Amino acid sequence: MLILFSSFFYGSLFSQTTNFALRFNGDGKVDCGTISDLNNLDLYSVQCLVNPSEWVENAYVFKRGNGDEEYSLRFGTSGQLIYKTATQEFIVANDLPIGSWTQLTISAFANGIDVWTNGEKKWIANTGGAVIPETSEPFVIGENFKGRIDEFRFWKTEMPGTEPENLMFRNTVNKFHPKYDDLLFYYKFDQDQCEDIVDYKLAHHGEPTNVTREAVIDNDYFKYRVVTGYSSFVRHCDRLQVDRDMHLMTNDLIFLDAQVSGYTGAVTMTYPDNQGVLSNASYVAEYEGRNGVLHLNGEGAGMNVSEEVLQNTGGLPAMNYATVEAWISIEEWRTGAAIFNKSDESNQFSIKLGEGIVYKAGVVFGSGGAVLEYFVLCLSVFHTVFFSHYLLTGGEGVG
């Protein structure tokens, strides 16, 4: 019985992330812990999308501390939002609607605060500034609130500054934002597989209580869309200047790469899509601390990834060199069992388990019937029971 774990490259990529918001029903909250970086800040910005389902006076969009140490945004009388820093209070909205989304940005600086509502700005003067008081109390989102909150960001700088497009009130934020280094914490609420609320700056994850995630389908200001990008296999895999995060900004990635066969005239992918077909094998979600494991069950087991692999036909390039690597755990040593095998009557490239107490493993290269065999001791290289990582490189003059 063999267990094999490895990674395979899939040449056609499509993903559509779902936009989730948090649903609060009046008895829930998210505790983001003590965020000492907020203490005594006088230059900062806070952003969020809010959609109250019911107006609850003195419900909080967010809150930190009490009394003279309080920093918060709460609901006042109907339509009114009150922003508090220590002993100062500002009315930042008088007509916040129920049942629809509103994007809010509150940006504090030396002599006042700017309030942006759905991209429109007003200035609230205050010669004392709006310094966040020091406290050891946790930062809490949604206390007593009924409705939904989405896309919560906190910056240690003013927003948007001299460039209004930095506001990003209709878009998510990534590392290419010019002020990304000043983003203190950021909750998208999209990690629906995680019980906690993920901070995308990986510093202040939140712990929810009586809160659920809900897919957003009613926010015309803030939609997740299909973003198409293109690349080639050579550029995507080999060129370091293609930033991984640039590709992650697209959720529909097209590879423009093809070879024309000199034999048949057929047009094929340079590196074909070789998805495996399993026999007497199964997928295991977790095994001995590893996620995503292929479990091969002995007699008749295998995964067929098509004859095009390492094949110099159909317009594919000649494969004079090859590298194979995998994490492997051998549960039972079976003489003649293959870790992998590419062969016909006269050609073979494989790793097979040998016989005897020494547990030889044979690495076999052959061409035109002339088979060469290279053996190594299992006790020093191949192991049973536990996982080990193996990498084999071979080709003309290489072993």
C-alpha cells in the first residue's frame, strides 16, 4: 500500500471569489483584541461598508474603551451616526439609510476630520484634532448592531490624501495600493472556511460571537467581477519579474501558448493538461499532518496522467531532461511496485521498488531496448511508514 503526495500544475485557471459580509442580529460582535497601535493616533482613517436592517439607537459599528477612553462610531437618532474620540463627539451622518449599503470613510488629521460617504466628501472642522485615546480595552465591531458590515479597513494615515482614487470605496485593497504599508488592519470577511475573522495584514484576527457570514448580492457599488488576465507557460513559470500577486488579481487566467505539429498539423498546448485518472486509489483530505493526499491501495493501483507526458510527438518539445519530485510514504514494501513509470516495449523511465532485505529501489532509464538500471539502498534514501521528500533529475549524461 502506498501513499503519495505531490503537486500538479493545472494549465487552465478560473476562480470567482464570493463577496461575504458579516450579519449581526443585535446580540453578536467581533472581538479584535487589544490593538495598542491605535493609542494616541492623530493621523488615521477608518473605512467600512454598512447596511443596517433595523435602526438601533446606541448600537455600534465599532467601539474601543469606555468613558474618556472611548473611541467609537455609534447610531444616534434615526439616520444619525455619531463619531466619538475621548470626550469629543461628531455627527458624521444625518441620513444613513436602512436596508441599503453605504460606504463610509472617516479620515482624521491635525485640524479636523474628513467624512466621505459613497465617495462624496464633507469636512468637519475641529481645531483639537481627533486623537484616539489610549486604552487596554479590545477593539469590537458590531456590538448591539442589526444588519451587515463589510470591507472594514483601518489606516495609520489620512485617506485618500491628494489622490481621490486611493479611497478605493468600490474596490478591495491589495499590496499594490500606494498606501498599503500604512494599512494597520483589514477585514474583508471573505474567508468563509475560517471560524475567526481574518485580518489580511495578519496582525489582528477577530473572534466572532453570534455572527454569521452572508454572500452579498445587493451592493451595486461594490461588486466582485471577473477579471481576465493572460500569460504564457514560459513567462508564468520561469520569469521572476511576473509577480505572483499580479496573477492573483485576476480570477480568469488564460494561457496563450501552443505548438503546431509537424506530423499532423494539429495545434496543441505546449504543456498539456494532464489530469490524473485513478485506479484503486482515493483522495485523503489529511494524513499525518499533510493535506491533500493520494492514497494508492496496492494491487492494480495507479494514476494515469495520459501518454502525452514526456512525449516527443504531436508538436510537443523533446524531453531530453526530466525532474520528478514528490512527498512519499511507503506503507508496505512491494517488490516491483512503481513510484512512477513511463514505458513501452523498448523505452522506460521509472522508479521501482527492488527486492531483498536491503530494500533496493531501482531508478531505470532506457531507450531502444538498452535498459540501464541505477539502484540505491532504501535504508539510506527510501523510507517506509513516514513521509519523505524525493527529487530525481535525469537525462542525457545526468543521473
